[in-house]
Amino acid sequence: MSIRDSRTEAGEGTSRAATIVERRAALGNRPYAPALPPLAVRLAAPRGFCAGVERAVRIVEAALLRFGRPVYVRHQIVHNDTVVAELEAKGAIFVEDLAEVPEGARLVFSAHGVAKAVTAAAARRGLAVLDATCPLVGKVHREAERHAAAGRHVLMVGHAGHPEVAGTIGQLPEGAITLVETLAGAEAVLPPPGPLAFVTQTTLSVEDTAEIVAALRRRFPGIVGPKREDICYATANRQAAVRAIAAGADLVVVLGGAHSSNTRRLCEVAKRAGAGRVRLLARPEDLAWEELRGVEVLGVTASASAPEALVEGLLRRLAGRFALAVEERRTAVEDVVFRLPPPLG
């Protein structure tokens, strides 16, 4: 064999070997690449947008499509910066004070609801209002009004400063509602003499609220409560779902806004249910890789005001570093849909 022939044969052999390696790589068999470490992911279900949040976001989007830019929104439509940023890009302008809205402009009230004084101020300025108040928050407003009409002083279980609480208190004349924030507050509250009733914020911890209500019923045996639970179905379902993934998880990630009540409650429930650590993330990119050191089981959920896209983004990011084994644990099926208000519905 000539020197040229031997070189050609050697070259062909090298080429064949390279082709085999390339085929193995194409099939995902990479013998020289380090294997990705395993990570078990427990995905809570239900999670993410509830019907009230879905409706509120759709109201803003539909208003922009029908009436054009800009559409003003009083307060964040829901407590999630990602949602707000996406709507701002489409032409929504978020304000806290009605004075920031030009007279005659189109205005959307957020899902949290507003006091009657805000509704009256908008009417005086000739604003074209679309009300995105969650129907379940509206139910609490009507309960409070009925109790007041029946001569009952109302105790509201909720968090001071939350817009839903401000909106509910603002349905009645000043002094007609007393806020109760904690179990200690329930034990200490001294309402005026006479008949009593209670209502609750819709996004509270189910367990904490049950303790507070039990204390109120013990102290005031004649107190009247809602015929159906004020804490909304979605809040209760998401808390049950995170409870189901938390026990034995090294870390539970809750996707949602730091200023969102229902998001913070999910963090509390996960910790109580036995999660090793709990991390609230506004965005998937906020999770530092060192936080996953030693984590073998990761729980993931999203609050009622957080879009599913955040969960998908987190899973994509994790898949670049880990061999994921994803298990969805479903504790309830939701089929609630709320209609859009006129003239959008």
C-alpha cells in the first residue's frame, strides 16, 4: 500500500469515527459531556390566574382594542408587575389618584374594588368607567351593605392598607366597619353595643381566618357571618394545592408579586406545611442557581395574580441546568368563568 493510500484510509477512518460521534450527539447520547444533575419538580395545581384576575386583565385588553389608547387604570389591575408591564406596553396607564386622569377619559377600576367615594369622584369628572372589581369582592361589598341596612355593626377580617379592604370599608358610612387583622385583634376588639356581623377579605389564609372567626363567634355568640365563605374559591384551592406539594420539598418557589396578599399567603402556607425553604419570585430570572444547591425536591406554584407564563419560564430555565422529573399534583378542578361588563361583554 502506498503512503497516499494509507493516508486516505486513515482519513476515512477518522471521518467515520467523527460521523458516529455526531450521530450520537444528534440522538442525545453525549458520552463526553457531564450528565445533568436530577431535580424532582412538584407542580401545584390549581395555580396561576383565577377567574377574577383573568376577567380584569381581559377588561383592560378589550377596552384598548375597542376604544384605543390610552385606557387609564386606577391602581394596579392585579398585584403583579409582569401583568402590569405587559398592559402598559399595549397602552394602559396606571394611576393611584383620579386627578392624574384627564376629564372624560376612559378609566378601569382594578380587581380589588373601590370605595363609593371613588366611584362618585369619577362620575363628577365625567370619566367613562369600566369596573373590573372581582365579582367575589363585589359579593363582600353587598354583604356589608345588607348587614348595615339591617342595623348591624360590621367587623371586617383583613389587612389594613390593602386596596380590597379599603374598598369594602368604603362601601359604608365612616365608623360602620371595624377592621380586625389578627387573632389578638379578635380577642381585643370592642365593637359598639348592638347586633354584629362579620365579613372577610377574599385573599386571606384559610387557616388564620378560621381561627379569627372562631374567636369572634366565641366572644360574640350572636354575630352573623356570610352564608358562603368570603375567602374566594381560588385562594382556598391554591393554598390546598401548595400544601400538597410542600411537605418533604427542600424548596418551594411561589411565583407572584411581593405586594400581593394571595402570594404572601401561599408562602406562609407552604412553610407551615413543611417546606424546607420558601422563596417568593417575581420573575424566573430572580432565582439564583446557588439557591438550588442541595435541593433534590422543588415545589413550584403561582399565585392567583401570576400568569402561567412565569411557571413555564421557570421550568425552561431549570431544564437548562437539571434533568427534570416534573410531577403535577392536582387537588381541585376549576371551571369558573366571569363575564365581561357592558359594553365589552
